[in-house]
Amino acid sequence: MGKEISQENVTKFRKNFGKDNRNSAVQRAATKNGVLNASEDIAAKVRLNRTFSIELDTGKVTNQRHSGRCWLFSLLNTLRHQLADKENMKDFEFSESYSFFWDKVERANVFYENIIRTADKPTSDREVAVYLDSPDDDGGQWAMAAGLVQKYGVVPASVMPESFNTNDTSGFASSLNLKLRKDAVELRELKNSGATEGQLNAKRDQLLGEVYQMTAIAVGTPPEKFDFEYWDDKKNYHRDADLTPKAFYDKYIGVDLDDYVVVTNSPDKPFDKLYSLPAEDNIVGGKKITLLNVDMEVLRKAAIAQLKDGETVWFGNDVLEQMDRNDGLLDSKLYRTDELFDVDLSMSKAERLQYGQAAVSHAMTLTGVDVVNDEATKWKVENSWGDKSGEKGYFAMTDDWFENYVCQVVVHRKYLTAAQLKIADSTPEPLPVWDPMM
């Protein structure tokens, strides 16, 4: 039996609280206005004035709406910026629905792979439980989006626009999760009954066909070919007929995504090592998720260098920490709840990752940085929450927030040293399915 809270404890707590007149004043402010409003530092708006010494000219923001597709939006945003410059189409947008469609089918195939592989383990096994907890998920990594682009290409949003079920994925996700768990029952029973590989593959193909059918009904059928027809910003008309999605990518983007590295700062693990997340790979035989874990200064320098060269930067972060959605502010000292409660709430980045306080919960795009005396002071961020949050959808982020809550940036290999590239090209150490980088 553990230690109980005694009446003596309660009396002492009440007495100590009442001793300090400050507590009554702070209590009134917090109960009326809420903890965040009562602890907000309004000086953050001064720290985050929206002037940047390096700022790329980008267009209107995208809107992932009620979905977890930020990782996909952010990659397509970095690619559309390059197409916009090349073709004079500032507000061009790729079809996120097209890539979302193929992610659902491919991710189901990976789920079946994991279920068959672990069929001899009980459902209470930690790894199996993670797979069954969320068979289908909107969330993802940069490499997952890159793998979809490499395999299936891309199409303009006008060719496969958003639907109700991509703008709000909850209803479709509920049905798909139900199906995948039901399929797990069949596949585990089939594998454990001694079925041959051929029998398992036949069943798997049948189930995948059903996933394709469900996704097509919910999202629409992805085009095999299309005509690219548009007016550019100089009022010139263009038409390019009979393109496949891959041919469109090769002709209008042509970026080799294998030339990019996911540079990570996860101080709960040793630095200068390459890690992988095999449990989160979304394409069997496709691009693998690898993370080059280094000191934060490497992320900062590489991101600044890429921005200086005119290219935006995908980055993964813990957006729910110290964020004002309406004003578009990201500042480590935005909400001073430790001062409000007069309690030490500090944790190191490594501790937050180890103890479940931190997560890579969102992906956005760096489009600018303010460098003063060779030091980054604040960053300009393109979000994918529409133009009603922040300044027409753009956020401002202090470098302190970058230090504390950014975990990944994706940069071209040319911004890394030879020693870092050697590690990036080495054999990665696989991380478990429950690692906080997942």
C-alpha cells in the first residue's frame, strides 16, 4: 500500500496556500481568464515583429483543415515554391488528395506486412499493440511523403481537388481502422493455421482491393493522365496535354528527393548517429525513414544556408507547445505558467522526449529568418492551417522556440559536411515503434 494523502496533509496545503496573498490575486486572474491568458507575455509580439533579413517570396498558404496531413502539405509546399518560381505561378497548389489516396493504400499494405510478421505474438505484445492501436493514421514523416512522390508523382489540385473526406478525415479513418483491425483477425488466424505464403498473398491482395475501393469511394479515383492547363502570373496561357503524374513531376519539378537528408535533434539519444523508423515506413520497397541525429546548431546552420540559396525548408516540431494560433506566435516564453503557479516546470529537451512531454506533432515550412550579427533571432514559418490563423497563415518563431521545440529539418546534402554525409550514408540503427520520433 502506498502513502495516502492524510487530513493533516490537506490542512497544511490549505494553510500554506492561504498564507500568500499573491495566490488569491493570481487565482482570480486564472479562474476568470484561463491559465494561458493569465500567463501570456504580451512582449512576445515585440520579440516577433515580422521583419526578416532573409525572406522568400511565397504565395497563399494551404489548408489541411480537419486532418493530420501536415507532413504531406509541408513537402508539397516546398515543391510548389520551386514550381511557382519556374513557371510564374505564385499561388499554385498540388493535389494533397492525390498523395493522400496512395498513402492510404500503401499504408494498409504495410499494416498487413506487420500483422503477418508478428502473427505469432499475442495482441498484448507492445509492438503488436501499437500497430492495432492505430492501423490507419493521418500523421507521417518527410520520407513518407517523398516516397509517395517518387512512386506516384504529383498532380495539380485542379485535377484532383479536396473532398469532404480529405478536409475532414475522421469519418473515413473510423471506417478504415475498423476494416484493418478486422483484417488483422483474418490474417493472424490464417498465418497461425499454417497457410502458405501464396495463400497469405492472395488474401492480402483481396483485402488491398477492398481498401482501394473504400478510398476511391471516399476520396475519388486518382487520374492516370491529365492536361495541365493554366494562366501564369504574367497573364500567359499554357496547356500541356496527356501528362502522367510522374511525367508531370519530372518535367515541372525534377527535384531528386534522394539528395535530401532528414537532420534530427533528439538529445535523448547519442548524437552523430543515423537512426531509422522501420515501423513507420509507409511503402513496402519504398523510401526508408532515416534520421541523422546531431547537435541543434547543425540544423540551424543548414536551414539558414538553404534559405539563403532561395529554397524553403520542411521542418518537424512540437507545435502545441508555447503557440498562439490566432496571432501566429511561437515563443518559448509566450506562456509563463511557471511564474503564474510559482512552480518550477522546466524540463530539458531530452527529458521531455524521454518522459512523454514532447512529440514531433506537426510539420511546417521555413520561408525566412532574421539573422543579426551572424545569429538567428527569429524565423518566418508557412503553416498549413489556412489564412485565418497567424498573419494570412504565416507564423513567426523565436530562435529559442526553434532550439527547444524543433526536432527535424530537411536539407539538401550540400549543406552538410563530409563527416556528416558519411554518417547519413551509413547503416542506420532501427528505433522501436514506441520511440518519440515516431
